Amino acid sequence: MKNKYIVGIFGLSIIALLSGCATSNSEPGALVEDATDVEPITNVEDGAVIVGDNYVSENDGLTLSEDAKVKLEALKQDAVIGFAYDSDAISPEYMTLLQTHAEFLRDNISVKIIIEGHTDERGTLEYNVALGERRARSVARYLLNLGVTPEQISIVSYGEEKPAVVGHTESAWMKNRRAVIVY
């Protein structure tokens, strides 16, 4: 437990250095080059970097139309964005999916999301936490560019800590290199 705490603090320090102090303009239509508008890092827990005040869905108790509830359930089923090895670049195959999520979020500004960044098991714990954060920020930046407000987005990086698939093969690693939009 103590080692995870130390690793978490070390990873947090590295992330703070990598993040810098850049600011961004998040007006709809403006190109957001950095997703620093997304809630800042406030907690380290179980080897994950948690962004935001808590990790409890803020959508509980929201009043949505029946149509919006149906759309939300469909979006929850299609909320994984895959990444290439050692990359935080969003592949063109996920752009339509992200546009669909952005449209829903723009139409339902009271809905909030958490973007989870994940990596495969290769690399150090510190590097993977930073890469997971870069992946989550990349998705956040894309959504911000499509008009989603920064107040709707929080991010968390789990690095390699929560694999989708346990295994030591390219197939398993490919499924673990992802960002997940959680409503």
C-alpha cells in the first residue's frame, strides 16, 4: 500500500510537470489545443490518478426526457475509444462515435461524464498513468472542440491497473489501450 502511495505521488508529480500551465479557449467552434480546462487532479487512490472531487456519477437524479434516456443507454454501450501502442492520437474510426457523444452532451448540458484513460501492461507504472491521462485528455479535447463544456467533463487515469482483458498477448494489450466514457 505504501509503495502504491509513493508511486501515485511520483506519478502525480510527473503528470504535473507534463501538464504545464497552458490554458485553452473552450468556446464552441474554437480549437482547443490543451484540455487543461478539464477538472484538475485532486486525489490519488489505488494507483489511479483521480480528477475531480469524487468518482460518483453526478448524473444520478437528473431529469431527462424518455428519448434522452434511450440515447444515454445506447451511448453507455458504445463508449470505448481504442488507441495504438504508446499513442494518445484518436483514430479516425472513433470520430463518428465521439461526435455522437458530443451531440448528446451538447443537447443535455446537465449530464456529466468521466473519461477513463487506460494502458496495457507494458511500461512503468508512472509512464502508464501519464499515458492514460494523455489518452483521457485527448478524448476530452476532442469533445471540447465539438462544443461540450469543460464543466461536463472529468478525467481519471488508471494506467494499467484496470485491464479490460487479462493476458500477455497483442490481442489483450490492444483491448486494454483505451479510453472509456462513463456517464
